[in-house]
Amino acid sequence: MADTTVKIDSETRDRFAAIAAAHGKSVRSYLADLAIEEENQIKLGHATAAFHEAIARPGLLEAFDREFGGLPDAPHSSSRAA
């Protein structure tokens, strides 16, 4: 993989260096991991939007309940002191 240079101000460079060091990583390794994490967050956002769109479809939740028996009843909490 070829290296490339990115120009950033010295304050930002120092901040990345400090964060990377706090994680026990080089700046190169930290930025590579950060890029992967950001890509995953974007994908998660798309998946979340697709999920919300799917469950908003009329009748979907009722069909799920019919097929799988619905959610279990929530446990009732006691108001007694321990």
C-alpha cells in the first residue's frame, strides 16, 4: 500500500498523536482504526434507517406477533423496600 501525506495544522496533529498514544497506538494505526470505525457507524446508520422503515410498514408488527407469539410480559417490579 502506498503512503500519502495529509496536511493538517500542528494542533490537530498533536491531538491525534496524544489520542493515539493514549490508546497505545501509532498515529497511522489509530487513524486506520478510526476510519474503519467511522465506516461501521455509517453502515449501522443505514441499517438502523432500514429497520425503522421496515417496522413502520402497516401490519408488520401484528404479523410478527402472530408468527412468533409476541414479546413476553415485562416483569413486575415490587414496590417493597429491600
